Amino acid sequence: MMRAFRFVLWGLVGLVVLGMGAFLTLTYLRGQAPDQAALFEGVDSVGGPFTLVRSDTGATVTEADFADKPKAIFFGFTYCPDVCPTTLFELSTYLDQLGPLADDIHVLMVSVDPERDTPEFLEQYVAAFSDQIVGLTGTPEAVDEAVANYRVYARRVELDDGDYTMDHTASIFLMNEDNQLVGTIAYQESPETALPKLERLARLGS
């Protein structure tokens, strides 16, 4: 099963890489995608405590372990067919473009599918995009706590073949060192606006 997953994952990554050059150009020319920041404006309660497991080390961590830097946090899952690989590819591209500034932010992907996303499984997934992205997963109860504290929408959807997928919030949350929301990056937002947001976030911690 793991070999089949790796084959499918690398095939998916390849397709995303081939298509994203044209995609990024088109989104740049079209301008900014609808900004989802308005959905969270004035919501001081976005963000909060969590106790999850790092995919790279297997260590149990809390929000305090990432308090030394601002954070870009995305909620997704490894079986996601489109939103998650697109978002992670974009993030990896932005991290490369940030250069040394990328070291001044934590980039986290929190799984909304702990049933399938074990630490090992999640690590294979995020590492295919960037070694600067940290995967976080945990028990269903621990994931539910993080989802609730970040006001994330996440819902299991049963499929006709007996399998399931997840509907979830597609925004990237930009949090300062005090774990306060300072902005969001919308799904498929223009690089013209998304990259400067990450630059500003990184400079908060530099």
C-alpha cells in the first residue's frame, strides 16, 4: 500500500509541477483571487492551544514549541486530490523565493484526517514538497481541538465507493509570535499578493 501511495503521490507532484508554471502566470495576470481574510477579520479567537505530533520526529508538540517565530498554518490531508497539493507546491515555491527570510517563519500543515494521516504517512507527503514544511497530526480528539481553536471547517464526506474524503477550509492562516491572526492567504491567491504577505510575516520574526 505504501509503495502504491508513493507512486501516486510522486505522479501527482509531477503533474502539479508541470501545471503550476502556467497556473502561477495566469493567476498573476488575473490579479488577486478573492481574499478570504474578511472571513476572519476581527476574530481575535482564531488560534489557540494544540497538542499534536510532528511528522518528521514523532515528537509530541504544543503551540509553545512554535512560539519563537511567526507561523503560516494550513489545514489539509494527504488524500486531498487538488487543494492540498496545489497549496503545498505554492508554499514551497514561495519559501524558495523568500531565501534566508524563510528561516524566520514556521510553516505547518495540520492534518484534518488523523485516521489515515499517521506521522510516517504525513511526513512522506509534506517532504515531497519541502523540508521546511512541518506536518502535524494526532489523535482525532487532538486534531478536533486544533480545528476548533482555529475556527477551521473540516467535515468527513462519504463517497459512493465506500471510501471518504474531507471538506476543509483552504486558507493559510498567518499568525504572529503571540499566536494572533495577522492575515490569511486564500486558495489560488495571486503570487503578486501572497508572496508579500509571507515576506511581511517573516519580517515580524526577523
